[in-house]
Amino acid sequence: MAAPATKQVYSRDEVLRLLGVSRRQLASWERQNLIAVRESFGFSDLLALRTLLALRDNKIPAAKIRKALAALRIKLRDVHDPLTELKIYSKGRNMEVQVAGRRMEPISGQLLLDFSAEEISKLLSFPTHAPPESQGRRLKARREAEHWFEAGLQLEQSGAPVEDIIAAYRKASEIDPSSAGALVNLGTVYFNLRDWKQAEQFYQKALEADSEYALAHFNLGNLFDEQGLRQQALSHYQAALRSHPSYADAHYNIALLYQSTGQPLKAVHHWKIYLQLDPGSSWAVIARRELAKLKDSTIVRAPADN
């Protein structure tokens, strides 16, 4: 039987059971447009729900979360789904987000560590090396693409026909071919339709737009894993880690792959890293169980002295 993290579609009942979330809480998040209303959930949806659960447990109001997500989409032009693409967490009663290994206050955009001018420009500003006229055209195109991207999100949230959702994301990617978020979302739409060829095509296009887009690599890993193509899956999970070494879920799935292919020492390594990065989630319960099984096995245990 496949381990939970490699499964790609979860029913509402499965999500409630896995995350320990009540039906009332899930419905509340949906009403507040923090997550899309749906009957089945993909792995990226679980990531979003886990983030919301952690923020709720730390008494962060839903209105503040919604405001922070909207601000992040505006300030970080390549981030379209902050709940799955960024590490968002609470510090006391405040929210913080990690961007390229740095800390930022999500609503104000205030950087919480010292940045060089070059880093600030890269993270928060539109590129300035192009002539002003060219910048203006590109900015206009980007904003139009973002409009279509937001339309795609709203269509998903409202349960619109999948053809309309695809059309919106396609329009965004046609206007701005560098819109990696729209391309990834197209891939995920086709993934949920189990159209592996189209899903792979759009995930690959997202990587052409941004070769270090960790989420695109991670989703490709899930795509190949779903088809039983373990080596290809492992390659993309590892690529996700090269871009973001603290990508907890990539460590989780790599551990599962190594464990299922009889490489327990490598699996132990990644289980330990995962538990350091994400010790309090419901998935951590599974990780600790699998790690304990490996440590108790005769393969991993050091041989006794003669």
C-alpha cells in the first residue's frame, strides 16, 4: 500500500482525518477564500491547509492571513500561491515569511534582516535594467497576466468548469510566458485530470520560465512518482532541494522513495531532516513511525560486538 504522501488526490473526509481539522473549520476557510472549495484535494492543497492550521493554532486571525496573502502576491511578483510556495509562520502574534532564506513581514513587506540593494531589487522590485518604455510595456503585460491568473484562482474557488479555469491560466501564460505560477497551476489542473502528458508539459514550461522553481520540480517529482517512475521522481525532488534545501515535503518524499527501494540509511537521513524542519505536523507522526521502523530494523542497527 502506498504511503500517504505519495497519494495525489484526497477526499474531504481523508483530509479531515489526516490533518485533524473539523468540517466546520474547513468550511470556514473556504467561505473566507483562504482555500478553494472542492471535494478532492491535491498534495499542494494539503500544504496550504497545514500552513493555515499552524497559523490558526497560533491565534493568527483569518482576516490577517487573508490580508497577508494578498500583499505577498503583490509584493513578490513570481509568487502566486503563497500558502504552497512560501514558508509562512507565526512569531508570537505576528506573521513572518521566508523569501530566499530571508525573513519578511508579509503585509508591510518590511525586510527583517539586512539586505543588499541588489537583493532587495531582486525580491521586491520590477527589473530596472530595461529602458523605461520597455519596462512600462512589460509591467502592463505582467499586470494583465496577473489579472488572468487571479481569474483562474477565482474560477477554481467557485467550482467553475475546468475548461474555463484552463482558459484563464492559458491566457495568463500567453501574455506573460515567464508566469511560472500560471504554468504550474495549469500543470496541476491537468494532473488532477490525470492527463500526465499535459501536466508534465506545463510543469516543464514552468521550469523553462524559472529553472529554480522548487514547486515545479516538486510537482514533477509527484507526477513521476504517481507513474512509478522512481528515478525521475527522485531527480526532481533533489532538484527542488537544490533550490530550497529546507523544502520539508521534498525530504519527506525522498525518504519514502529511498525506503521503498531498499536504501534505509539514505531514508533515515531524510526522515531526520524532515522532522527537524516540520516536527509538529500530522505528517511528522508518520515520519517518526517510519524512522523508528528503520532504526529498529537489522539493516540499520549497528552490528553487535562479537
